[in-house]
Amino acid sequence: MTQLKPSLMDYTLKELQAIVKPSFRAKQIYGWLYHQYASSYDDMKNIPKTLKEELAQTHLVNPLKIVNKELSSDGTIKYLLELQDGKTMEAVWLKMKDEQYGDDGEVVQEAKYTICVSTQVGCKVGCSFCLTAKGGFTRDLSAGEIVAQVVTLKRDNNHKHNRKINIVYMGMGEPLDNLTNLAKAIEIFQENDGLSISGKRQTVSTSGLSTKIDKLGEMDLGVHIAISLHAVDDELRSELIPMNKAHNINSIIEAVKRFPIDTRKRVMFEYLVIKDKNDDITSAKKLVKLLSGIKAKVNLIYFNPYPGTDYERPSYDDMFAFQEYLVKHGLLCTIRDSKGIDISAACGQLKEKTQGEQNG
């Protein structure tokens, strides 16, 4: 197996200062990485040539390159990114809110963006509705490979380092399966001398590894958590998410109750709605009961069909009736806009499509 070179993005500032001497040079390099989005040592103008040559022998600057991207009419951009070992994974640039202009035509509110990042090449969880699962699991991403996704997408969209961005760890892979590197990436994002993205702007989405939810909670990184619930009984959830046999719904709910939550925030529960599977009012009733006692927000998601799946997209009427029932019974509930429906926006779609074109 190819020995991968670490990248400069694998380190917190303190760790980089232990490698790069004098330590003020490490701070300068951090500025080049996260404020200027340097992609090569040549970009780092005020770093001595000898130091750059020395570092170049052992470290990459950015471990990713963009190999494909698709732009949706709603502003969503899906990226296929290649790692140094030739493996690929995806990240998504999501436009959440448009710019707002005043009467004089000046921008009064900048557009708001979220970046959806991957934590693994492939995934071990094997959800029956997910295209990523088809390719199986290849490897974990390093902390630097997670961080580089945000840097690469911000650079590609000319998004200045000090402009706010939200990060959701819900791309390819199960974030809590790669907890050590995930936690390190969260810390690197929070560095004041780097991108300075607070924990409040980072959400870890998990399919429910209950023991790891507890571990993440103990780390107290200040991040939000989103649970991919998708079902209200263990039978259906085990069909959709085989891992449910080891981490059943009750164990997940109990772990969530223990998780340290900012008192002003809610725990997000993602609920993928699939026609004739979990879109009925009986399921809505069970969901209300299940989440009682938790400060929860439910995000209903339309299933996005892809070639070869047996699952179908629910009707608008059923989706709306489901939402209405939850709201009437005191649950905050939104229906997520299907972003990028005209492109390969669901996890794994662009990767599958690109591989298909290359093999075809």
C-alpha cells in the first residue's frame, strides 16, 4: 500500500510550531494555508526557500485536487475530489440563503453557505438507501483530508477566509467511525489563526453509533449533533441501517439525552421519508412519542431516487401531512429543500456516475 505523505493541514498550530522553527514561521504558514488558500509552496512568498524545500520532502500542502464538479440551478455545487492515492470522495457547496440588497443596491446581508464534507472513502454502515454503501469501505480520511475539503471549496468559490461558513459532516462515510481524525479536524477548524470556525457552526451527522456519541460528548468540542434516524421502530431501521442491530433506537435516544447541548440549541433528527415505508401518520405518532423529553428539531428529507433503487420518493401531500402532525404535537419540524436535485447531489452519486463514464 502506498505510504501517504502527511499534509500541512494535518496539524493544529501548536503541532506545526513543534515541527517548523522558528515558531513564527509556522504562524505564517498557517496564514498561507487558511487565509490565502495556498495550494503549493511556491505560493508562500515570505517563507525561506530552504524551509520550503525541507518541508516539501515530507509534507504536501493540499492533499486534494478537484477532478469533477457539477453546478445546480439552485447554486449547489457537487465536487468529486481526488486524494494522493488516487481514491476519490465528494464534498458539496450548499447555498442556504441568497444575498439581500438594500434600496440603494448595496449588499446588506451576504449569502449564507454550508459545506458538506466527507470523513471516509466509502462507508462501513451499509445503509440500504445510500449509494455510497454500494462501493463499500476503503479507508478513513486523515484530519488534513477533512480540513482540505473546506479550504478547497472556499478557494474555488472565492469565499474569503473570514466570511462565515457552516460545516456539516454528512458526506461520504460515518463521521463517528473516524472519531480521532474527525475531532482533530474540528479543532483545526476552530483555530483562531486559521479559519476560526466555531463548534457552533459545525454539525456532526451520525447514523447512530451510540457509544461513540458518548465519546464525542466527553470531548466537549462544542459541536452540534444530528442523528440520521429514518425510522421509528427497530425492524424498519435495521432494514434501512443494518448497524441498528448493534446500536438500536433506544440506545441512540439515551446517548442523545446525555450529549452536552448548548441550551439555546436543539438536537437535529434527520428523517429520510420513503414512500410506503415510513411516510404514514402512524409513524409520525411514534416519532412524537420517541422524541418526547428531548429538545429536538426534525428535518424531513425527501428520498432522492437513483438508478437501481427500489425505494421511491414520497408524495408532497404525505410529506406535508407528516410535518403538520409533528408540528401540531409540539415538535419543531422542517421539510428540507431538495438541493441539487438536477445534479448528482445525493452522497455517492457523482462518484458512481464519474466511474461509470470512465468504465463505459
